[in-house]
Amino acid sequence: MQATMPSTRYCLFKALDNGIWEFRFVKANNQAVDEWVAWQNYLKNLPPEPGVTSVRTLLDFRADGPISMMYALQKNFEWRKQNRDVDAVPVKVAIVLMPMNRFIKGYADLIKEGINVFGMRKVQVELFQDTYQQAVDWLLED
């Protein structure tokens, strides 16, 4: 089956030279989340890269702020339920955000810890405040 590359406006994908999949969210809306899911469908159906045993993903929300986490978690849960074969693949997700106040940072940390502890097996999530290169470095650590 030939995978068809999605046409997107709010969630832009770029495969970096170091094996990281970068998703840049230019709008913080539900359509951006739907486009992110479309990218996951596309990437899942590509032939595997030789020697790649994990997925490294960078979600960049600096342009318009974070998306609706409730909607994103719901859509991701639905996608993973339909694609159970991905559960065996280790995933690292770096989320890059603009600097935030203590209240919002506490909320973001709570969501991150919930994903890391109760969410999905083999998924690690880390938050970075406007530090793109630190996010990339963390993703490349083993």
C-alpha cells in the first residue's frame, strides 16, 4: 500500500537529518491535532528505516502556544487503539514551548508526568521552555 503524504496547514512535518521527526504547530487548534494524527498515519505506513529501533519526535508549539492537550491525548489514544502494533516501539517526545508562568508550567508538568507514569508504555515525554537545541540533544541521548 502506497502511503499518501498529508497536505497540512497547521501542523508542519520535517524529517531532520538526525532521525528526529519534527512537528511544528503553527496554530494551536484541533485541526492542527487532526493533521498531526494524519502525519502519524502516513509515517506509520512508510517502510522502516534500517537500524532504527525507536521514534524520536519533537513537537514545537512556540508559534501559537500549546494545543488543547485534552483533545490531543484523546486523538492519540484513539490512534494508538487502532494501531496496537506501535505499542512495542519506544518513543521519545520533546515538547518545546514558549516560556510560561509557574501556574501553567505546573499544569504542563502534571500532564507530562501523567503521560510518563500512567499513559502509554514505552513513551517518554519531556518539556522544554524555548530551548530547541536542548530538546534535540535530549532526544538524541540513549
